[in-house]
Amino acid sequence: MFAFRSPLKTGVLAACAVGAMAFAAPALAQDPVFDAFSEICIAGDGDAGKAAAALSSEGGWVPLDPAMFGDEVPFENLKAWMKPVGAGFQMAMTGDMVEPMPGMGAMSMNMGVCAIGGQPADAASIEGQIKSWTGASAPVPEMNTPEFRGYVVSMKDGRPVPVDPNITDEGLGARMMTGELRMLMVGDQGGVTMVMYMNPRVQ
């Protein structure tokens, strides 16, 4: 079955947390991470260009130099931004991940990734909102790591349809071939809560 590797390393998020300390801001009133995720990543279907346009339109987001991540760059073609939110910060990332395609031999998929992170944030609350949006009852076992929980949906007419988390390799590969499959992951790593939207493209 599909074995998802965690794309984010503690050093990456720690670097962002240290960078955020340069911002001074008032107390945080509520957790806005899922709202930002919905407006930037879900609304743009994980497209990097649409995410960048949404961030530019919203204002307040400061571009980050990918070089600050050193050898721990989490994605190919990485672009990243940060902004102060309350007493903490939000960060946004877009990029690409290449992964083997389950049940399809040597074929691989290029996953367009759009991610929003926050500190402070409540991963359990965000995961509840992901379940509500996707209609999923449980994470996919092979995407359930110590740091992240993953959910799989098919997008039909712009709406998510939950996929059986115990789908076979062959079934998952067939869904990917339709171009309808999407993956969402949420978790805590390096003191930062992250939520990711992934749009697989077969290659």
C-alpha cells in the first residue's frame, strides 16, 4: 500500500519558528489555520500559482528565501511565505513531491503540494474540520504516521467524495489515473501544526 513519507522535517519548521520571533503581535483570539488552508489551498485545488495569487491578494505574507531551509528543503520547486497572526505566525508553502505510484510498477506521481502551518494551532480541531469537509471517518492506515494523519478523497464537480481508507493499491492507482484523487494531511511537527493538500499527477 502507499507509504507516505513525511515531507517536513523538524529543522525546517524550527527555522520558521525562529524566523517568526522577529514579528511582534497581539494575543491570538482563535485558530485561523484551517480558514487559511481553505481559502489558499483547497480553493485553488493545490495549484501553486493560484495559492501565490491568493497570498498576494490577502496581503501581509512575507516571501521566504528557500535557502533558509538548507539541506532540509521539504519539496521541489519550493516557495514559502510567513505572516504574523496574533501572538504567533502562519506559514504557507507550495511545491512538488515525486512519489512511486502504488500498484503501477515503475510509474510515479508528481504531487502538487499546498501547505499551511501555524503556531500556536490546534491539530485536533483542524483534523476535525478536515473530516467534516472530506466526509472521511478515518485516516488511511499507511498515511497515519507519528507526526501526520492522511485522508484521501475524490473530487467530483468541485466537491470531495470520501475514499475507503482501506482501498487496495490497484484501486488507489486507478483513482489516481482519473485525475480526481486528492490527499490531505494534518499533524504537528517541530512545534508547528501543518495541514497539507496534495494533488497527484501521474507521470
